[in-house]
Amino acid sequence: MSERYREIEVSGTPRDLGLQLGEAARDEIRGFAAVAMERVQKTIAISPEAALDQARACIPLVAAYASDMLAELEGVAESSGVSLDELMLLQIRNQLRDESGCTAFSLDPSITAGNHSIVAQNWDNDPVLDPFTVVLTRRPEGKPAIMDLTQAGLIAYIGLNDRGIGLCMNTLPAPSRPLGVPHYFTVRAIYESDSLEQAADAVGRAERAIPANILLATPQGPADLEVTVDDVHILRDPGTGIVTHTNHCLHPDLVPINEDFPELIESHPRKRRIDALLVDAPRPLQLEDLQNALRDHNGEPRSICRHANDHPETGFWVSVFSVIIEANTQRMHVSRGNPCENDYQTYTLN
């Protein structure tokens, strides 16, 4: 039996959400802020002053994009004792090349047992972040309720809302630029949507700094958003009921970009493997089938279920958690740690 993540629930106005979160998760937020700069420096040489300057420069962009999200973050700063600049640094880590490599998929209800609309992934990243990870439910006034599996202090992360949207995400190597609305604010805007069209618009209206991949379960079916700094490309179900993604571009307009960036932790073999596991499994797909796919060790240790290895840059990455989201029933099944070693625990939004 694996250990459950701590659960926190907040509600009210944007400021109320922030104040409650900062108080409830003060230790996790402070701990996350304390290690963030050190971990960023594992992937890029940048001084703390320069990193905070870049974080500070994003604040006006966030204010223009979503002032209520900024108000929430200001509430977190006030009650946690972590400055707004330091909190903004947590939001822009991926603008400073703090990457992650993940294997993700989304399934149409027609091929799953119980007709569940599913999106799932293994989150391959730095295990030092585990102590700062919580299951956070936000119930904002006048907006959808959200449940995230997240490092405390982030404005949004992996999870679902109460309108049938489930979301997973991973790194997409592609061109970037120094400043823009941090990625997690556009993710939060997706959670304030109730359709695929609204989700794509939420990302498209932001002045973005980095590329990203966002895999979705929606009322309109499974979909993937390959997001660049200039465009949002939508990948839909090719007729199998399955949409999969790892860490390289798939949209025909973006495939040439792959030649300009090194492959991120065996992205192509992981994509082929997850496709084979899901396509060949008997229908309907059971929850156990999905768990077994995410526990797969083909190509170990650089496999779907990732373990530490001797790679000089990413060898310390492991599958810190594994998550299977049932968007239409508002449940998440989460393995804390490698899913081959830990059971999945269930968290429910409603």
C-alpha cells in the first residue's frame, strides 16, 4: 500500500483561495521555494538574482492575462511568508529549462470499462519534489471546481475540473523566448473551461514563452494540444479511441522541429511502446490494463515506468508519481512513487 498525498481544500474569492492555501501548505510552499533555485541550476547556469528578475518581469504579463490568478498568488505570498517574486519563480521553472519527460495518453469512453473519459501519465521528474506535492481542491466563486496533483505553490498542475476536463502535460522541445505568460497560468485557464474549444482558446490568447504539450480528456473526446510560442495545434483521436504523447512533436506542421532538438529520454521508443500496449489490449480497457501499461519496464531503466540510471543529465529522474484521471466521474487514481512499486490511491473531487 503506497502512502497517500496530503489533501487540501480551499474555497472563495481569489484572495481567499490564496490565503487559505498559504496557511494550509506553508511548510510545503516554503520547502519547494527553498529547493527550486538549486534544482533549476542542475539544468542551466543562472544566478538567483537573474532568475528572480525574469520571474518579476512576468508579473505584468500575468496581470494582463488573468488578474484573479495573480490575486490568488498574492494571497499565497501573504499567508505563507514566501515573496511573490519567489512564488513566480516556481511558475517559471520550465522557462529556465527545468524539464520533465512523461508518457501520457487519453482515451475515449467508448473503449473503456464503465465508459470513463480518461487521461493518464507517468510524471518523470526529480524525486526531491515529492515532499512538496499535495492533492489540492479549489472551489472558486463562480468558476469550476478543480482538483490538482501539484507541488504546493503552483497556480495549476495535473488534474481535473467538475466540467469534464481532465489534464496531463509534458515537456515539448521546441523554440522558446525569454518572457511570456508562464505555462501554468494557461493550464489554470483550461480548468476554467468546459469544452475543448474553450481550452484551446484559453491557451491561444496568452503571450507564451515556452512550448508545452497538454493532453486532455474533454466532453468532446480525447485531444492533445501541441503548444508552441506562436500556435496551438490540436491532435484528435485518429479513429482508435486513443491519443498518446511523449516528448516530441507529432503534428505534421511541427515534426521538422524534432530535428533541431535532442530526443528527451527516449521519447520515440516510449511513444511506440505505449501505443502497442494500448492498441493490443482487449476491449474494453480496464483500469488494471492502464495501470499495467504505466508499470511497463520495456527498455528499463529508460522505460515508461522510469527508474534512476547512469544518464549524465537526466539519470536522477524517476516516475515520481503515476496518475489516471477519470474526468467524467471526477476521480484520480494516483501512485505515489513508481507504479511498479506502489498501489494506486483514489481521490475524488465531488
